[in-house]
Amino acid sequence: MSAGSTGSASASAPPVMLRVHGLAARYGAIEALREVSLEVRVGEIVSLIGANGAGKSTTLMTISGIVRGTSGSVEFEGRRIDGERADRIVAGGLAQVPEGRRVFPRLTVRENLEMGAYLRSDDLRPDLARVHELFPVLAERANQLAGTLSGGEQQMLAIGRALMSRPRLLMMDEPSMGIAPLLVARIFEAVQELNRHGLTVLLVEQNARAALKLSHRAYVLETGRTTFTGSGAELLGDDRIRRAYLGEG
Amino acid sequence: MEWVDFFLQQLITGLSNGMIIALIAIGYTMVYGIIELINFAHGDLFMLGAFLALTLLGMLGLGDWSGASAWAAVVIMLIASAGFCGALNWGIDRLAYKPLRSASKLSLLVSAIGASFILVNLGLFWGGLPMDVFAGGVAAAAPKDFPALVPNTNLLGEESLVQFTPKDVLVWVVTVPLMIGLTWIVTRTRLGKAMRATAQNPVAARLMGIDTDRVIGATFLIGGALGGFASVIYSLYNNTISFQMGYRAGMDAFTAAVLGGIGSMPGAVAGALVIGLVRSMSDAYLETRWTNTIVFGILVLILIFRPSGLLGSRVKEKV
Ligand SMILES: Nc1ncnc2c1ncn2[C@@H]1O[C@H](COP(=O)(O)OP(=O)(O)OP(=O)(O)O)[C@@H](O)[C@H]1O
Ligand SMILES: [Mg+2]
């Protein structure tokens, strides 16, 4: 387990879908990312864990093209996407469920889901049906304003909305934040279910234990640098990680 | 019952003027809703629309307009001014506001005030052009007569004390379909939903693949076009225009937008009808010199006691 290591990829390992290399980003004078490097392979759930302010959200926002990186590169399915417009990146198959959900409060649940499919012009019904199957509550609340949903329901809506663009890679930023434990379990189950059906996931979590349990691999982010990487089980067993992120003495 | 007739007359005048103010107010409220900018240049954009309309009339010839040719000229002016103001507003966003998207709201506001100065001076310059319609440009700053293409005959009969004229008809025939069309765009179309999404959470909108700069540009285009329509019906209703008219019209419309809860389109229309009525009632029952004071008084009171507007919700719905 070493800084910047890309893991032990054997010849049969699935191809790399997302490769972030030496990414840096700043907000004015604040250096939020110094050197972030990570890889996500096709079919994986990879999690990114780290303390408050480590730069997890900034990493996702930079990959999504909302924050401009100052150096480094982002490659998605073999194509450079750093510097590309956010809407082009979504069109390319990379979606994000942002921190704090960011649903459109005065659009209905249905309209929120439609916005997720903004770039598509084909029939949305199969996708709506799939999202409703995953989160039945969204079907019941279809005509309700999203701002009136509970936090957990809003999180489901945010995930459903991102799925409507038919992404191949879904990045999720703290989907468990501020949500009752029962719903957290439901949401993590949904993530695994989606992954079994072929969705590749990059998961940011404060809830490191839960994240590591469901991830194939994970990266640790410390003050804007990726410092450790390994399989979920490896990190769960690592003393330093247990002390720093799993709250064990 | 003479006082009833008198009151009805103020009602008609007030509501017709209110509908004109409403078209301008929608432009304020749409832009505020999407980028939280009070677009101070909006009233002056409206003024330039009127100047374009008058210039066009001058180019078409200032003969005796009547019947079909007058209505054709009205339609031409409406389309030209709407297109012109829409394009100009879009261009102003591009040049003066878009580079400041991530700057502070104050920088944006100062940029809008600057744009307003530029437009006012363009109007002054324009009014000084040596054209017949501008009285040969002798007095650039002087108010210009706008030909009475739409007659002032009373549709309720010459003996009626209440006047309802083709001018009033023009106002309603233009504004109501525009408002219905706009409502349809905003609530039903893909662009309209993208506009609302961008207004409610611009980052999330971008994460959904919405090109928010284009959506904002479209908002300026639509808001500007409505101001262009308003400029033509205003000019035909009042028959005089001046390079300073954008100031008062802008303040009326801004007050209307604030009154109805800035950011809300139905609110802007309701607020504009109230302002139109307040103006006509004040003109009639008090004195015209009090009218501006009353309108500004309303603006100040609302800003102090109920900044979210009479219809707006008190709580800000930012997540
Ligand atoms: N819009 C912003 N303007 C200025 N600084 C910011 C902004 N957003 C984040 N930062 C700073 O950048 C650093 C990284 O923030 P980021 O939100 O990426 O961390 P995070 O790992 O997601 O934290 P959390 O676990 O609290 O969500 C922090 O120091 C933060 O204060
Ligand atoms: Mg974060």
C-alpha cells in the first residue's frame, strides 16, 4: 500500500474507466486539491474516504467539470475530459449525485427525474420504470414538489435523477449524510444492486466503515492528496485507517 | 352616476398601463430568478425598443396611417422591437454579465448600472439623429411624438363617459397571449424546465447536462423581447417617447416585480396591475405630482417590511 499506487492490476483485470492523475484545484488562495490520483475500473465500486475538508467533494466536482483543475489530467474511457464543459461530460456517460442532494425543490419529483434525462431525446419510460422499481416512493410522490420530500427521499430522488442520464460511471458524494440508518442501508443496497447490473461507482463517504464494506477498492484522501489505496478489506484491516477513519483507538 | 364612470375610467387606464408594466416586470423577475441580478439596464433597453420603432416608422414613411396599413406597421414594429431588444439583452448578458458569473453579486449590479448608462446615452445619441421623426434631431433630449397609428375612438360609443379604445384592445391583445405563451414555455417546454432548474440550483443543473450559460442567454433573450413588445405598445398608447422613459418605466416595473415577490412571474404581473392602478388612481384622485412619490414609497415600504414581496414566500428556499 503506497502513495499513488494503482493497485496490482493483473492482465485479466477489467479496463480502467476513469483515470485521474496528479489533479490539483484551488478556490482562490485555497489549495483544495494538491495531487489526486486514482483509477476506477469497469464494474468496480471504488470509494474515496477522508476527513472533513480533505477535498473529496472538490475531487468529484473537478472530475465533473464544475471546478476547473489547475493541473493534472482526467481520462474517462480513454478520452481526456479535463477542461471539458460539464454538460459534455454528462453526455459522455459520467454522472454525479452531489453532496447535499441538490434536488430542484420547486420542481416535482417527476420533473426532477426528467431533468436528469435532459440530454436525451428518446423514450424515458423504461428508465422511469427502473428508477421507480429501485425507489418505489418516487413513483408515489411523482407529482409532489421535491422540496417537500424527506431527506432520505430526496437522496433517492438525487440518485434516480442521476441514473436518468444512463451513466456508465456514477459518482456519489456522501449519499448517507443526514439520513436515518434504515434508509442508509436501503441506499447502500441500491448502490450494490446497480453495480451488479453493470454500473461502475465512485463513492465518497464519511461513513468509512460502510463504504469500505461495499467497495472493491478504496482511496484515502488527506489534505488534497491521495495517500493510501487498497481493497476495501485491506483498508478495513489497516491500523492507521482504523484509528483515523473508523474511530477505533 | 358620474363618479362611477370616472372610477371605471381609472380602472381601465390603470389596468392597461399595468399590463404594459407587467411585460417589463417579467423581464426583471426572470433575470433575477435565474442569476439574482437586478438588471438595471432593462428599463433603458425598453426605451431603445421605442426608438427603434419610431425610426422604423420614419423609414416606412410618415404619411397618413390608417386601417390595414397602420395595423401592418404595428405588427412590423412589434416584431422588430422584440427581436432587437431580445438580441440586445442577450448581447448585454454576453458582454457585461457572463464574464462575472462567478464574481460577487455587487460586481454584477455595478456592471448592470454601467450598461444602463450606456443605453441611456445611446438613446440620447439616437434621438439626435437628423431624421424627420426626431424633428430633424434638433433637440436630442426632447420627448418625441409617436404617431397615433392606433385610433383613440371610443368603442363603447361616443356618448359613453367611459373610454375603452382600440389602444386598450391593442394592449390586451398583445400582452395576454404573450403571457400565456410565456407560461407555457416556462412550465411545459424543455427550455422552461431547464430555466427553472437553473434558477433553483445552477450547479445541479450543470450536473444534469444543462448548458446553463445558454439557458441564461435564452432568459435574457425572452425577457428582452418582452420589453421590446412593451416598448411598442407603450409608445402607441402614450404617443410620446423620450430617452429618459426607461427610468420611470423601469422603476415602475421593478417595484411591481418586488411587490409580487421578485423571481415570481405571476407575482410580477399581479404587482404590475397594482402599480398601474395605483398610478391611475393617484393621478385622478390626488395629483399627478404625487404619483411617483407613492410608487417609490411602496417600493421602500416593501423592501423594508416585506422584501420577499406580497405574494412571495417569506422563507428563502435555497437548499
Ligand atoms: N466554494 C469554495 N470556496 C472556497 N473554499 C472551498 C470551497 N469549497 C470547498 N472549499 C475548501 O476546499 C477544501 C476541500 O473542500 P471539500 O468540500 O472538497 O472537502 P470534503 O472532503 O468534501 O469535505 P466534507 O467531508 O466536509 O464534505 C476545504 O478546505 C474547503 O474549505
Ligand atoms: Mg464534501
